[in-house]
Amino acid sequence: MYRCIYLLVVFLMLQAPVFAQSGPGDRYRKSFDRYKDRKERKFDRYVRKQEDKFDAYRAKVNAEFGAYMKRKWAAYYIKSAFMPPLRKEPVLPPVFVPDDVLPEDITVPSGQILSRPLSEEPVPRPEPVVPFEGDTEDQAADAVSFDFYGTACTVHVPKTRSAGLSGISEEDVSLMWSELSSGAYDASVADCLSLRDRMRLCDWGYLRLVEEISSVMAGDDTNAASVIQFYILTQSGYNVRLSRSGESLVLLVPSLQTIYGRSYLELDGIPYYVTGSGGNGESFYVFDREYPQEKVMSMAFSQPLLSDSPVGLGTFSSSAGISANIAVDRNLLDYYEDYPHCSWEIYADASLSDDIRNSLYPVLRDAIRGKSETEAAGILLNFVQTAFDYKTDMEQFGYERSFFGDETFAFPYSDCEDRAILYSILVRELLGLDMVLLHYPDHLSSAVRFSSDVPGDNVIVNGERYVICDPTYINAGIGRCIPQYRTVQADVICL
């Protein structure tokens, strides 16, 4: 960081005409060179002084942290995982039957608002308490390589590394922490943070990246890998905890959003989810101490920049004649597959991958060009209703799961929440209209806030009228709620 500032200063000085272009030449040039050398030496001294201060502060923090690590860890009991909302979805999707008389518009009773838009909750990205320079030229280092969802990655580690565990007691973990925090692994942390930025990884993606490099660095020692992962994540600014269960060291991670299907411990009223394979006992002993300026992980998704491995998914056609040939990145599908099961707004906020947008959006834009808002919304609605085959999660997988938009194209079947999520993405990105999801006891639908007064079944959210557009009600147009839900209260999920 400081070197970048230095280069900028030198560049600006070189542009100064008072030195570079005035006088009889050599005399002024030599004067300028002496001036530049003095400034350069002064700036180098300043940079070294600041880096020494950072290094000293980090060393102090890590030494105190390691000293607390030797104390007896507190006992906690494991809690059962949160389960996703279960819905007794219909085996077959309802099909709209046109009638001669348009029913009177119904305002569906709305329940509680289950979430606020992620964009209204800006979350500072976790960052190191002090910056890592990670200058590998100043230390003997090896480059270790690993594969991250089909993408080759490299991280520097010290050649003379000896960080390991002789046991899993508090004393053993503290000793390994001291080795890791000696400064020899600064380049490792700096490389991980650089990969996070270069690959555009969200918090969960970075958690997975650090898990992979920790396994490579520790070899077959899974407990040592947990300590390395704990070290890199704390140095990166993340709120994590290390625990012991049976003969295993286990990482615990909190999240701003609920994660389904993972056991957790409750520390000060906050769920800390068990990562990896986890421990095998009911009781966990936890090193429950905050690291300075730590921040909680967000499950908000951002598409990672992975090596492209395209695979064709075939042609998707609607009953109205819209047809698109779709391809997707296989590495990205694997990434989706490993993503923890979260609340529906995470999936709806994730958009589509570049591969699918490039093949689908030109076709859809052609279909809606010159159409009114309602006509365009109806065309998109018909596409989602009729271009995919329906099957419930229990029929397709034997358990509840939600799809990212890409996965609706990649799997042979989709259900109501998958269609509502995909439709919400298309309407917001192609029409620029606000959406909500509607959660009935056994169904998920969607509603659109049009810019004009559009007739049809609707729901009032925060004083605004949203017209129901149900992607599972086959062949139904905008403003048509499935009949049995017209008087059923729906909870609202804002996007």
C-alpha cells in the first residue's frame, strides 16, 4: 500500500516542470535527482517505521491471544440444526383454467415481513486489523498449489515451516498458534486475501478457500488444518472460534443469516455453526475469545471468478414460443452444490451467471422489446411457468433444498420456490421492477410492484401495492393468485 503511494509521489514529481524542463539542463537535472533521492530515502524510512509499528501491534495482539489460548476452554453443548421451512407442496402444479368472468381483485392478507433487502443492510467486509504486505522476496518461501473448484491457486509458505500439533490440548494449540503468528506466515495470509479479491469470493467462498489451503499445508493432520484455518481467518478479520470435541479440533463460524442443516453452539446468544465434518460428541470445549475488530460472516452471494468449464444444458422453450439454448459453467455448479442451505432471499439476490445471462437475456430482451411493463412481465412469467418441468424437492432429492437461478436450468425439475426465485431475478434485472416473495404455509409465490395501477390479485407491503405473479400457476397471467390462497395470509420476503 505504501509503495503504491510512493510511486504516485515520484510520478507527480517527475511531471513537475519547474525541475524537469527549466534551466540550462544538467545542473537542474542533478539538483532534481538529489531532491528526489532525499524524498525517496525519507519516504522509505517512513514506510519501514509504519510497517514496524504494524508488525509490533500484530505481534502483541497475537501473543496475548495465544496466552489466553492456554487457559481452560469452556464447555458448551451442541444444538440441533435449524431446519428449512417444510411445505406440503402439490405433487402437480396447478393449471389456470380461463373463465368468462374476471373475478374481483383480491388483496391477499399479508403476514410478517421475514427479511429486509440485503442492499439495505450494508455489511463491512472483514479485513485484517492491520494490513499484510506479504512480501515473499524478503523471506525464503515455497509456493504450494491447490485446486479450488477447477481453478489453480498458489499460496506461499515458509520453507522452514514446522507448525504442527503434538496433541490437541490448550497448551498444544497455543504452541502451534505461536509458530503460525511468528511472522513467517504473513505471506500466506496476504496471498489468501489476494486470492479472495482476485477471485471475487464472498465470505463463504473465502471460508472454503482457506479450508482448502489449510488442508494442503497440514497434509493428513486434520487438527493442524483446523488451527491453520483458524489462524488465517482471524488474521483476515473474521469472527471464528476454535473448539475441541472428542479427538477433533473443530472450527465454529457465526453468520448474519440463518444456515440450515448444520449443528451449532450458542455463544452469548449467537449461533456458531460447526464447519467441516465437525466433532463426534455432544459437548464441545471452546476457546471463546474475541479477536480485535473481528466481523461476522455474511452468506450474501457474489459470483466467483473461476476457470470456465462450460457445459451445455440444452434448449428451454416456453409455451409462447420463446426458446433459448443454455450453457453453464460446471465449476460454478459444483460451487453452488457446496453452498450451505440459507434463506430464500440469498438465492434471489444472487442473479444468474455470466454464461446463462449471455445466452438467455438476448432472447428474452428480443421477446419483450416494445412491450408494456405488464406485457413484458407476463411474457417472463409464462417462460418460467412453462419452460421447466415441475417436481417437489422431496420427490427429486428426498429433502428440502433451494436453487440458485442457474441450478433451475441445470436440474431436470424445479418446484415453487425455485421458480419464484428465478422469476424475481428476471423481472428485477430485465424490467427494473421491485419484487417480493410470498410465503404461504405450503407454497412460495411472488409479486411485482408495477409503476402504474395494474388490476389483479395483490398484496400490500409497507403501503405499496404488489400484484401477484405466480410462476407455479401454469398459464396464469399477472394478477392471478392460485384460488385456494386468495384468502390465506402470506409472509413477505423483501428483495
